[in-house]
Amino acid sequence: MNQSKVRSVLSWVLVALVAAMFAMSGLAKLGGQMTEMFATWGYPPWFATLIGVAELAGAIGLLVPRTTRWAVYGLSAVMLGAAYTHIANGEGVEVLRPIVFIVVMWTALLLRGRAASA
């Protein structure tokens, strides 16, 4: 298997994993399981729904090659907001999860870009 093919397969695996995680997270927010947590952070209940929709749309967007880049941009913004929320609420170690998601998404995007141009 050539290097371009390996990068392509690796990018698809990373994208699929991250998309699954965002889909589960988005559905949990849409199902109301996180409304109370958002309230403890000072956000209104509708904000959890908004983030859930964004995460679910982003998960779908990650899986469509034409929209992957835009999904990474949007989900990165959501994850930066999550990182800020955790830091602002003294949940320092929780900031690692959104940072890891950002790193994995951008890694997959860069791998995909290199695989396409190779």
C-alpha cells in the first residue's frame, strides 16, 4: 500500500471516529441529558439544543468529503467554546477533551489534503 493510500485510510478512520463521538454527544444534548450541566455553567436550556444540532450537523459534515473542511472549522469553534467553558468553570482537566478533538480533526484534515494532492 502506498503512502498516499495509508494517509487516506488513516484520515477516514480518524474522521469516522470523531464523527461518531460528535453524533453521540449531539444526540445526548438533543435528548436533554446535558441541559442540567449547561445550566450549571450558566447557559440557558436552548443553548444545549443549539450545540447538539451543531455537533450532529458537524458529524454528518465530517463524513461528506465536500463538506469535511467546513465541518472541521465549525466543530473547532464549538470545541474552543467548550474549552473556554471548562476553563472558566475551573474544570481544568476537562479542557483536554475538546483540545484532543481539535487535534484529531485537524490531523485528519491535513492527512486528507496530503492524500488528495499526492
